[in-house]
Amino acid sequence: IHKANALHKMSEVIGISKEEMVAFGDGFNDLSMIQYAGLGVAMGNAKDVVKENADFIAKTNDEDGIVEVLEKFVLD
């Protein structure tokens, strides 16, 4: 099971496209989700392979990286 599959199913239920999704992750298990979403975000403490596949690298969780991304890409 990949997290991308869950995003796909969720997109069907709530009626949004993958281009409208933002996915955050830091580990190998998040890789498919980050690649699937319209905006794949690796946290600053993410594994290198996750960062290499992300569209954006945010600050770490301890540095409010999710808030940084929401302000930059969603609320702006």
C-alpha cells in the first residue's frame, strides 16, 4: 500500500485533482505521496531521497515548516 493510493482515493471522494493537493513528508514511506501530489513538500529533516523528489523543501517540523508552506503556497 502506498500513500499515493490513499491520496487518489481521497481525491475521488472530495472531488479535487492531484494538482490541487499538497503532501508533506520526511520518510521513505512518504515518497509516493510526495511524487503524486501537485505540490510535494519534503520537510527540512527529510531523508535525502525525499528531498530529491520534492517540489519544495520546507523548514523542519520544529521550525514550523508546514506553516511556512501554507503561507507561501496556499494563503498567498
